[in-house]
Amino acid sequence: MKKVFILILMLTLVSTGFSPFINSVNAEVNNSVIPINSTYEYEVLIDKPTYQKIKVVNKEKGEVEYLESFKKNNEYSYIATTKDAVYDIESDEKEVTATNRDTGKEEITVSKLDEIVEDKSSIIQTRSGWSTVNSYKSSGSLNTTVITTIAGIIASIYGGPVTGVVVTIAGAYASIKAPNTYFRVQQQAKVEGNAYYRRDVFKWYKYHDYTKYLGQTTSKTWRIR
């Protein structure tokens, strides 16, 4: 009898439009339009664990772009669609490439790390939780002013999904036609029982002297042992 009552209650809530679970899912997929700055705004169209699709609008030019991210075997790849071309954005350990799907030409090649400068000031060690065991600052050449391509490059550098933070950072770089991304990396570790975990935290900056902080992204977590 109790099970029947719960089932009737659930059906009643859904039929009346009151369902916290359904509303939360819809809120993820049907986000409102979010302004990035005076030039750009974005909207999350699809947000699933293995697939995302984001729409970006240039309000000054009235141009629309799309950025998709795909997760397979815990690795990400991206597709940027603009008015001029479709770009497949992929990365390996050293670089990121954006290939024009129509021509098959690698139009953009970005070194993940243009330089590495040790940054001991960011090393923080704790007895519990994540400790920063190494820290450095670096940059990556952009070679593009297209916001969706920049967002795909940023996501490729840190190795994660295209979040709102990533799009916001890309919008900042696109607005000033920045030649490079600038970031500090904290290599972090923690121990849980006999397991040892690693991750990288990226802090992004607008200018070459690492000023005007734009946001933070965190890589996937690896289990070392």
C-alpha cells in the first residue's frame, strides 16, 4: 500500500508540473543566455557526461559559433563550428592542433607549453587533502581570435570539459586578440589509504605579466598507485 501511495504522489507531482528532479535536469540543458563581456554571450545547449554543446554569439557582429566536446576513454576532443569553417581540435602531450574539416589542413598548431618557469611561491603542502608539490608558470600561443577555437585550445591544454569558466577565459582573450594564453600550474597530490592521486590546477591570466586573473580549471585526477 505504501508503494502505491508513493507512486501516485510522484505521478501527481509530475502532472502538476512540480518535480525538483526534472527541473534540475532541464536547468542544466536549457541554461539561459549568459553574457561573457560586452562582445560575447553563451548558452549551454547540451550538457552530458560524455558530450557538450555550447552556443556562442558575437553581439557586435551578430555571428553565431558552436563548440562541442566529446569524452571517450577519459580523454577529450572538440569541434568548433564557425561561419567560415568547422575545426576538429585534438591534442597530444606536446601540442594542440585545429584542423579545417573541409580542407584537411592543420590551420592552427599550438604548443601546450611555450616555456616553463618555476614558481615556488605557489607550493602549499598540507597533511590532509590536496597538496601542491610543484608549481610553474607558462603560456601557449593562440594563433587565432575565434572564441570557440580558443576555448577548445584552452580545454585541450588543461585536459577537461568546456565549462563556463573556459568560455569566459576564451572571451577575454578573443576580445583583445591576445597572442598567447598565460597560466600558472599547481601540480597537486593527495594520499588516501594506500592510494596516491595527482591532478593539475590551472590559473589563467589575461596578460603576459600574469596579471588580470581570469579563472581556474582543474585537470582530471590520476591514480598513480
